[in-house]
Amino acid sequence: MSDLVRSDVMLAFAVMMVVTVASRLGGFWLMGYVNITPRVRRMLDALPGSIIIAAALPVAVNGGPIVLLAIAAAIAVTIIRRNEFVAVITGMLVAALARALGFSG
């Protein structure tokens, strides 16, 4: 039997799935009680960018020059295009291209 199909692994997957679904549904339920003021709207609009920053910052601190170059490219694309998805793809492409060209770091 493979390690992936063990009962403890399946139980862990099931618990993680239930917690994830409960968190998302709980968030929707709680937001039903929040008055959407202009201040709350600005916060909600800024949320996707702040999530990307929170995910990228630890990588940037420990990543080296290629990672910093990729993040700088992603920031530039975000400022120019105002599209986080395109910015993430650009950052990944810059990092892959730099590594393919033999840059280290």
C-alpha cells in the first residue's frame, strides 16, 4: 500500500479540507454582518495585494538576487498593468529565464 493511501494521511487530508471549507464559509457568513463602508471597501480591495506581499516577503529576504529581480519585475508589472495575476506570471518567468541563462543566487 502506498504512503498516500494510508488511513492517517487520508484523515489528515479530510480534516484539512473540513477546516478550509469551514473557514471560507465562516468568512462569508461573518461578512454578512459587516456594513460595507468606504473604509471597509478599500480594505477589501487591498487584500489580494497584501496576501501576495505576505507570501513573497519571506522568499525575498532569503532568496538572493534572482528572487529580488523577479519580485522587482512583478512589482513593475503590477504598477503598470494593475493585474496581480500577470505580475506573478512575469515574476516566475523572469526567475526561470535568469536561472536558464546561468545566473546563480
